[in-house]
Amino acid sequence: MSEEGHPKKSRRHRSATLLACAALVLIAEIGSPAASHAGELNPHDMVLLDRLTWGINASSAAHLQAVGTERWLQEQLHPVAGTALPDGVRSQIEAMPDVHKFPFDIAVSFDQQAKSANQVADPDQRRAAQQVFQQAMNDRGKQAAARSILRALYAPDQLRERMTWFWFNHFNVHQYKANIRVLVGDYEDRAIRPHALGKFRDLLVATLHHPAMLRYLDNSDNAVGHLNENYAREIMELHTMGVGSGYAQSDVEALARILTGLGIDLRPEDPQLKPELRPQLVREGAFEFNPARHDYGDKTFLGHTIKGRGLAEVDEAIDILVHHPATASHLSKQIATYFVSDNPPDSLVQKMAQTFKTTDGDIAAVLSTMVHAPEFIGSLKPGTKFKDPVQYVLSAVRLAYDDKVILNTVPIQSWLNRLSEGLFNHDTPDGYSMISASWSGPGQMMLRFEIARQIGSGSSGLFKPDVPNAVDQPAFPLIANSLYFNGLRQTLGPPTLAALDQAVSPQDWNTLFLSSPEFMR
Amino acid sequence: MNRRDLIKAFAAMAPLTVAGRVWAAPTTDARLLVVFLRGAYDAANVVVPISSDFYRTSRPTLGIAKPDVGNPNSALSLTADWGLHPALRDSIYPLWGKREIAFIPFAGTSDDLTRSHFETQDTIELGQAVAGSRDYRSGFMSRLATELTRVKPISFTEQLPLIFRGKSQIPNIGINSVGKPGVDDRQAGLIKKMYAQSELASSVSEGFRVRDDVYKSISEEMNAANRGAVSPRGFELSARRIGRLMREQFNLGFVDVGGWDTHVNQGAATGYLADRLGELGRALAGFSEEIGPAGWRDTVVVVISEFGRTFRENGDRGTDHGHGSVYWVMGGGINGGRILGEQVKVEQANLFQNRDYPVLTDYRSMFAGLLQRMFGLEAASIQRIFAGVHPAELGLV
């Protein structure tokens, strides 16, 4: 842990406000004008905001108050097309080279770079070339994480961002397998986010066609006579029906056979095919259905006979999976676990599953059923849902800086990695745990307090662009603001208030507030 | 309670170790470390059935050659039927000669047939029957800790694993990322007060206690490293630190290591799996070195994985999810140098569902038998840890 401490800033603040209480009064007086004349926030709305967004802050609270709860919910469930990111965010994303290229071209150029690095004759030079290549891939992964974090912090369509994280985690891929670092940003931006509030079938199909998934779960190696059942199993176990929901090993094998031939091809020329197979070839970017690798035999899948005929078998199998009642229940339970509690009420899950079935898997409709259900509304009490590390860190940064856009996401990326919930870093396909006990152990709590101290003590590198010779822009986390005095303070218990009273500086006060049991929830 | 102590001393002092009696605090402690290889390691290529022709025909590209002193890539001879992967030559194989390691083939979960990593890892960590409703707040090492006195448990993981969840708060620490704490004692005191009445009170107070203990131990090691010692990395670094901490401060530990899910190009005598094994072997040898000769005599290390892999290689020079695995039991005081548990000839007719090793030794029976002997636990204690389980008599300790 670095011992930076920003001594200059600390002194400035200490000289202004030697006593903690004096500091609070001062900060309260300069609180943001947007909410300065707002009345007290009701606890229900504060919890709702925390529950469905990446964390409450003064501007989002003011907006919710201005439009009212139901209209706010509709805005979140059905965001208008092209909901704008703030300029300061858009310009940072636009500056990233990958967003202006087709992922296929990026993958091809990396593939070529890898090949030429491997061909260098001199071993030392080869190793150096390979390191350059690996570093370039790392940079792509870092950029993708930066985009993800900027959107999570500042996108007005917050619920879509929460669902983007949720679905990425549901259809998890690990960036350090093969070249997935190059693909992961596109996977999130084009396979996940556009469908995060749409139809589940579209989402499943988009992941199934994406090279990141085909590589990660080895389906690019799945061919007739060389069956690899890895992806087939996880589609059933994790992505759709859920484990123990009534499929057998024979169904896994049948689905694996159905998926033979779906893979990745970065070569410009088409594969060599017998003339009668040529019409069956499908290529879309890096995705390829290669009929020569497909098992054209008939299959029995979940009691259905599927005639062997090529890529159309996959559509048929997807229909069977998406319409299976176990899929509606499994997905509803996952969503409810993420937003409501470790053990969401069965009655709530059933209502959501019912909506899933009647709307043909419309995710926004399922979420609407959830947020309007009495079980959900009844759960909107302070302190009921423990934050996972991503939510913890992002909510702290949103609260501390509100709409002042950070210039560097690398500190956030490393905090998330330290807390074991780094973006794109879960190596197994089950994704990160959504159960609170996974994140509240002693070691985890210690790390949170360390990170609370880093976020609370100064700008922590968030306002120093990630370029050589960058200048750190002045910034300080302003947590004891109008939102605090008009709302959050009322949710704190006496032990926390007593500890905050003993803070010796604004930095210390921030650290304690972000370490408090109330802010963990 | 019935904490029983020594391992080696057990045999010598047999008349004193009457079940149910409590003896004075021993001078040395029995210590247990469970190492979970997450991802289902390919057991058949690590403890190799060298006498099986079926093995050779099932693994045309992955098979490890029969022991042959002239071939460095051949298996290392264990018994007439079994050989060890050559990547373990310098680390684990010497322990076999010293009878400090035993292998239990055909081990695993007798009642979990999902072939799902996550489901079966959960099953093993919970140590509860698959049928019926399972209590996800009760892992078997947590239940073990409750049965022991003077127990100092810890999970060397970034997150508290299921195996250690339970009534009392078990500390966890990510052992490779320990640094100087920035939260000072005054802040720690205030934070503990904020949590005093919350349900996370014990998590937070345990956290601060272990944080300071571990940092002290690790900073000594870092000072040593600065004086020119070669620093190990990855799991070897973890295991060495764990050895040091279990020598001094903890006696019941858990650690996991991933990366074993080898569906594609896993390699044979060399390659991906061999590299992982080499690291694992160096790590475990490093652990025994750091815990020291005295500590090692009283320590048992059990290496497990959620299931084995398909006996036949797949079309991608890898292996898919299987069933039976091979468990390792190591320690300075164990009765090792043996292949233990019920066994069958490795041939097609004996495969489970014509694809995997069968499970002939259930993980709970194995642990129950081991824990009973190691700690001198009564039958009732064992039943509280593994309900309805008959302890396996493997004669390990």
C-alpha cells in the first residue's frame, strides 16, 4: 500500500478546519446548489437509487426527486435511444482507438502481430517482441475496463449499466485466456449492453456468435469426431436452465454435437469445402459456421428430435432452451438475487418467471415486475443488501465526486482487482458470486477499509490522466455534502455517528464514513 | 473437547489416547492444510496407471510413458501399477521415498454426478449429502473447527470460501497481496466501534487481528528476501508463506489454486499441465521446508479436486469433466509411500459410465477417517462434521 497521503492537500484542509465538526459545517454551507433547497429525501427513494444504480449521489437523488419515483423507474427500464453520456466521458471514450475499428480487424491485426513475434529468429528478440504483443493486449483489456467504468459511473441509464455488468457476469468470459483481452470490450459493447434490457434470446444469440465466448468455452475447437462439450454444458448449467434442472449428460452431448462447427476464423480466404457444403458456410466477422466441422447426424435434445441440417439446428436448440420453464425460473432467481437478497422470496421469483414466459423473455418486463412487486418494495429498507466490491467501489466514487468526471480509471481497476472482483478477471464461467457471504469475510473487510482510506484521503490518482507526464488535476472527495445532511445522515446508527464525531480531518471523516457498516449496504 | 494431538506420537502413546478423554496441552500441535485444486485436475496423468494398456490406447497423445530410467519424460515409479508425473521428480517424488506422501485413487464425491465444477466444489466444501436441502452456511472445515479446542483456523484465500463458512468467524487473507496497512490503529479502533453492534463485528475484529499478525510475519520474510534471497512467485510464494504462518500461528488452513480445467492442449510429460504440476510440487515442497522439520512431523496436507477428467483424451488433446479423482495425503508423520483405498484394475470395463474413473472412496469417508485419527475425535464429533458417514480406515496416521 502506498503511503502517499497528499500532504499538501491535507494541510490545506486541516488549516481550514481543525475540528471535524467545523469541517462539516463548512462543507455543508458550500454544498452543491442543485440540492441545496431540496427537502429531506425519503429513505425509500434513497434505497431505491442505491439498489438499481451504481450508487446514490446528490445529482441522481435530485433528479429522482424532480421526476418522481414511477417516471424515474420508467426512464431506467426503457431508456430512450441514444441516452447521452456527459461530454467529459464521451471525449475520453472517443479517444480510445478500438471504438473506431471493427473487432474483426483488431483481432486480425493482433493475430498477425502474434505470428510475426513468434517468427523472430533470435530468442531474446523474440521474447521482447512477444512481450510487446502481450503488453498491447493488456492495454486493450485495460481500455475496455476503462470504458466500462466510465459508463457505470456516469451513464444516465444506470439500470442498463447494472444489467450490463450482471449479464457479462452471467455470460462470463475471462480476459486472460488466449486473445480475449482484444475481444472483451467488443463483447461488452456489442454483445451484452445493447441487449441488457432487451430480449433474453437476442442476448444469448449475441454471446453465442461472439468470438470471445467461442474462444473462452472452447467451442472453436468443437468439431465432428472431436467433440468438446465445455460450452454446451455451461449454456445449460449457467446460461439458461441452471444446474439440476432436469437435463442429462446425454443432453449436454447432444447440444455439443449441435454446436459443432461454430467457431472463429480470422483468415481472409474461406475454408476449403466440398461443393455441396459451400452454401452452408456462414461467416460474420470473426464468427464462422464451418459445415465441414459440423456433425450432420440427427440429435435428441431434451426430448426433441433435431434433424441434422446445419446452423438451423442451433436456432432450434436455442428456442427449446429459451422456452424451457427452468430457464425462466433460473434467470429470474439470478436477477432477484442480484437486486433483492441472497435468498429472494419464491413468490417474487415466480412472478418474474411468469412475466419472462408471457413476454417471450423480455428482460425489461421481468425487471418491471420485480420493482413493482410488494416483495421488492418491502425490501427497500436501509441496510438490507450488502454491496459486492464493484458496487462498493463505484458507489464510493459516485458519492465522492458526483458528476465531476474522473480522468483515470486505473486506480478503480486496481481496487477491484485487490477486492477479487476485477472487471473481466473471473477465470471460471460461473462469474462472480452474488452472495454477500462471499464478500464480507475478515480479509475482504480489511481491504475495503484500506480502499476507503485511499478514496477518502484525496484524489488517489483518479484525476491524473493515464499518460506520460500527466498533471494531477486538483480534486477532493466531497462526501459530507448536502445529500449527506439532507438524507444519508438520517440512516446512520449511533455508533457510526459517534465515530464520525471523532474524525480529526476531512480525510479521516471520509475514511470512516466509507468504512461504516451503513455504507457497506 | 476432544482435541487429540500428535500424529506420530499417536501410535506410540496408543494406550493414552482413549477416545473421549482430554489430555494436557501438548507440546506440539497437529496441523491440517487442505489444498483444493479448483477446475478438476487430470488425476490420471499425474498418478499414472502405468500397468494399464487401456490407458495407453485411451490417451494416444497425452499418455505418459512407463517408467524408464533412460527417459526423463517417463513416469516415476511408485508401485507396479502406478507412476508419478515426471514434473514432480524433484519436489514430490522424494517424499514418496521417505513415505511422507500417499495417494488415494478413485476418490471423490459418491453422490454428486453433476460434473459441474461449481456444484461439485460446493458439495465437497459443504460436506453434506447431496440429497435433501443443504445448509450453505455450514462448510465442513468450519464444523471441524468447532469440534477442536485451541484451534487457530485460517483461509489463505482472497474470499472466505464455503468450506470455512459457519457459526464462528474464520479469518481469511489473500496471502500474496499482503502490504503495510494504511488504516492506522486509531482508525482501526474507531472502525471496530462502528461495527461493535453489527453482524459483521467478529469479521471486522478478526480481520484486524489477523492483519497485524500476518503482516508481522510476512514483513520479516520480505526483509530476508531483500537480502538477496530468490523470491518465489505465484502459488509457490503462497505456499511458503503459509508454511511460515502455520509454523508459528495457525494450525487449520485452507488454500485453493485454480487453472486445472484442461479441455484443450493440456500437454503430456511437458506442456501446460506439467508446468502447473511443477509449480504445485515446488509449492508443497516449499511449504514443508518453511514449516520446518518439527512442524512437518505434525502436519497433514490433503490435496483434493472436485472430480477427475474423462479417461480418454478428447478431440482437442485435452480432457473433459469426469468423476473419480486421486487425492494426495502428505506429512512428515504419516504412514505414506502407499497407494490407498479400494482399487480396481484400470480398464474399460471398470470405467464409470464408460468414461471416467469410478469413485470408490468418498471424500467424506476419507476425511472422517483421517480427522478421527489425527485429532482423536469421538464418533459423535465425526457425525457432527459429516452426518451419516462411516469413516474410512486407511491407516494413514
